[in-house]
Amino acid sequence: MDFIILTIGLAMLVGGAESVVRGSVSLGKKLKISLFAIGVVVVAAGTSLPELANCVRAVVSHHPDIATGDIIGSNIANIILIMGATALLCPIRKITQNQINQSVINIVIALGLIMMSFLMMQFNPVFGVVSLILLTLIMVYQVKIGSLNFSDVEEKGEYSLFISGVLIVIGIMLLVYGSKFFVNGAVNIATTYGIPESVIGVSLVAFGTSLPELAVGVLSAVRKRVDFALGNVLGSNIYNVLGVLGVSSFFGRFEFPPHIANFDLYVMTGVIIFITFYMVAMKKLGRLYGVLSLLVYTFYIGYMYI
């Protein structure tokens, strides 16, 4: 039953995020806001709304281990599960400097989180303010060098002001109640099977919230647009830490649980360094990367449960 509740919550989170994005894009077009401005907001929020709703709910309900586990686990899954599956289906033949730059930013952020863990620093409003400032600066930089892709914004429909408002309201409600179902389901599974919430967070919860990105990656492979999939994954990792954990820090003080601080953080850093050096050395992400990445992810998940 708990797995059903978890699945229902995930479906509501994904549907709610899509509804909010569609309503916001349509409203922005109706109000004559530039496509550029709409795109910046949608690229930032659209990739991380499910994680944001989930993590805020987890922190507010006093289950921060699920929040930190979700973000770290999602970032790991993005790099080796999603990009591994995508590269296996359709190799990325050319790596751009923008993608390497995004990957380097990911390394710096990962090392910063390790330093926070080492110094036993808490996630708090100060972290939230600093993170959001850094996220804004990174987005300005990405816009300046033209690494943000707004093609999806142009493809989304335009509705009346009323319909746009309804989509936004419905989306927010789905996010609120979907996050409640999702977090409750995860907590109940952890309690029932005696598994630490941090382990549930980095595995089951993270895999669940990464499924939409996995679908996008596979679809990008089918459409032969895998370069966009790589950019979205690297960007999503940045938004997850600075945006999602940053906002969540305003709702409570928390820190990395021991399991994540002593193991998963280093796994996340390791896989980010791995993909960065692979891109620099090979100038592509081929099927070999896909096979290696999926093997690593399989062993990673197996290690936590065996």
C-alpha cells in the first residue's frame, strides 16, 4: 500500500510541475513578458519543482534525511543512470565547452557540500540566501554565454488568462498534496522495513523523482537531441543543490545524516569528476560510458541494500 501511495504522490508531483510550468508560460505570454525571461524561470523551476515540493515537505514534517537523500541521490542518478541510459541509446558525439563548464560548476558545488559536512555546518537561512545568490549568478552567466535552451518554452501552448490561472492553481495543489503522499509513503516504507530514511532518500525517493528526467533523456535519444539532455542533467544538478536545498533551508535547520556525509556525498563527487574527465579526455559520451555508468549505479544501489 505504501508503494502505491508513493507512486500516486510521484504522479501528482510530475503532473503538478507540468501544470504550473504550462500555466506560467501561458500567463507570461499573455502579459507580454519576453520569451527570454519566461525561459529563464521555467528552465530553473521546471526541472526541480517536484524535488522542491518534496524536500520542503520533508523538512517541514521533520524528515530532513529524506530531503538531503533525495537531492544527493537524484544528482547521482542524473549523472550515471540517466546519462548512462541516454548515452547507451544514442551516444553524444561532440561535447561543448558550455557542458564542460557546467560540469566543473557541479564539481565545485560538490566539494563545497563535502566541506560543509566536514565542518558539520547546518543548512539554515544563511545557507539559503547564499545558495540563491550563487544560483542567480550562475544563471546570469549561463544566459550570457547562451547555454540555456528555450525551445521547449516556445513549443508550449498559450491559453486564456483564466485557464492559465487555473493551471497554476491546480499545479500548486497537486505539488502540495503530491509531496504529502510521496513523503508519507517514503517514511512508512522506511519504518516498515527498518531502513534508514537517508537510504530511502538516496535510493527509492531519488530514483522516483529522477524518472521524469530519465523519460526526457530517453526521448531525447530517440529524437537525436542528446546534447540537450546532457545540458539539462548538469543544470538540474546545480538547481537541485542551490535552488532546492537553498529554499528548503528557510523551512528548518538540518544537516547531512552520517550515511550521506560519509559515503553518498563522495559517490556524488566521484561520478561528477568521472563524467567531467571522460568528457574532456574522450570529447564525447559513447556507449562505453553508458555501460560503465549503469554498472556503477547498479553496484551503488546494491551496496546499500545487500
